[in-house]
Amino acid sequence: MFEFESEVVEWRGPAPFYFAKTPPHVTEEIEKNAGHLSYGWGCIPVDVTIGNTTFYTALIPREGCYFVPLKAAIRKGEAIDSTSTVKLQVKLKG
């Protein structure tokens, strides 16, 4: 399991999406296991805990790190907005 803090990143596509980014030391450790955990496009299934909320998602490789998607229900429940810094616990599945 990995614990880290990340500023929320907003990506504007057809609709805004919000992510947390893995720091370099976490990215390096994840990449050691990525080959046998990835299910396509380099995405890696994980359980993520933010505050009192645990949810299943997939890490998305992008810009030399992994993006952790922050769905609207998670952001609302944990009072996360585009200016937040979040503390995450990330557990690789597999």
C-alpha cells in the first residue's frame, strides 16, 4: 500500500475530470509491478482510500506518473475541489 498527498489536477476535455497524481517515488514502485497488473493501456486496478471513503478505480499512466481518477461522488463526499490537496492510500489489486 502507498500513502501520499497530491494536489488535485483538473483536466478539461468535453467535460472536466479531476485526478490526483502519484509522486515520483510511488510511480517507480508501481512500475516495478505494472507489467503483471495492467489490464490494458497501462491502467492498473487499485483500491483508494481518501478520508472515510474507499473506492475501486484504475491508475492511468500519464505524464510520467499515474493519475488517480477522482469521481464526482468521491469529491462531493470528501469535500474535494480543484484547489484541494488530498491524502490518499492506494492499494494495488491483483
